[in-house]
Amino acid sequence: MTAIAVTVAGSDSGGGAGIQADLKTFSALGVYGASVIAALTAQNTCGVSGILDVPPDFVTAQFDAVYSDLTVSATKIGMLSRTDVIEAVADGLKRHRVRNVVLDPVMVATSNDPLIDDEAVESLIALLFPMADLITPNLQEAARILAAPVAETREEMSEQAARLKDLGPAAVLLKGGHGTSSESVDLLLDDEGEQWLEAPRIDTRNTHGTGCTLSSAVAAGLAHDLDMITAVRGAKAYVTAAIAAADTLEIGQGHGPVHHFYALWEKAI
């Protein structure tokens, strides 16, 4: 059976993050991708100039159209900026008994533009965290969720990951890509305990869409029936390689995207 994953997120008109990054990631990793668009953004590599939320009833219509027809093996949830849209997504997950849910609590774009208000953050935690098989906050997002300082040490990451897991998700991937050490260190916490994942930190400003790409890569792994730790390790390896190849692209004047198709394009040349 063809592996199918769905992304429920915002559209990035610049193509580097959001729905566009998710669908590129699914395709690069051998998964058929479908989508439920929750918001439109006017966005490029330099920043976000506008957000237009999709009405919740149309989010529901997309949900019903996709999940009533396709046999979906995994779902990635990204940018949801309004409470009523979050409620529509939660209802859709319940009605369609969606499994393998990867939730990326997107709050700020790479350009530092805010994408979600405090009320929506509270709804995200209350309604979607308990339905998620994995949440993938970065250090800054974890700090906002927990109303805590940004974690700077492994001990602080461990403590915050445990607090995040207490909010309801089956597992937490706390991403250390925004840290300052020479290594990009992530922490996966599930019922089996902690797993630390390390990769070299790559010196590039072309990191637009890394969080979207990582979470959708995990969803792709789950769609291929991988277990969680294998899916997460594979996703981190994929994202690391996509970042390493980012400077081979010349896209825009700001924070360019990672290279989702680094392996495919090299073979095509």
C-alpha cells in the first residue's frame, strides 16, 4: 500500500516552510502527501508580511474530503494561529480517528515574525497536545509553552521535556537547533526514557523551514511504519543533510530554505 501522510498547516508563499516544505519532504522521503491548509501567509525569505486564516468550517471541509477518501498513515500538524481553527482540527482528528500525529507547535518564523497569540497557544496545549504521538518544540517554543527561561543545558532540556510530556503527548522531541554549542543536540523523551540525538551544527543562514521539515520527516517515517525512535533518527539525518546542502541553492535575499531534494537533484545533474 502507498504510504500517505497529510500536513495540516499554513501555506508559505515563498515555498520554504509550511505546507510547501512538508509536501516536499514527504515526496523526498517516498510518501504521497496531501494537505489541509489552515492559513495563508504572504511570506518570503525576508519575513512574513501577512496572515490570512482559513475559516474553520473550510478547514473541516478539507479534513473530511481528505480523510474520507485517502488511507492516511501519518499526520503532521504545523502552524495553527487561531483558537477556532485549532478546535476544528481537534474535532477532525477525533472524528476520523487519526493516528501517528506529529505536532510542531509553530510560534515564530525564522525571520522572528510571530505566528500565534497566547490564547491560541493555550488551546493548542489543551486540545491537541493530548492527541499527539509526538510534539516537536524548539527551545524557544518550549520556554513559551512552559512560561520558563530558555533551556541552556542538557539538564534544563531534560527537565523541560518531562514537563512538556506531562501536558499529554505520548512523546516529546525537544529541538536544540537554536542553541549555541558546536553540536545541534535534540532530546527525545517517551515512555521508554530519554534518547539524545547529536549532529554537527552547520554554519549557514539558510535554515528557513527546518522545523517544518523535521516534523514532516518524522511523519514520513511513521507513514512507512517505522517506530518512533527510528523515524526521529532518520528525520534528523535527513534535515542535517538538507541544511548542509542549503548553500548550493540561491533562493531569495534573506534566510533561504534547506535543500529538500539534495539527493534527487544531485542524481539528475
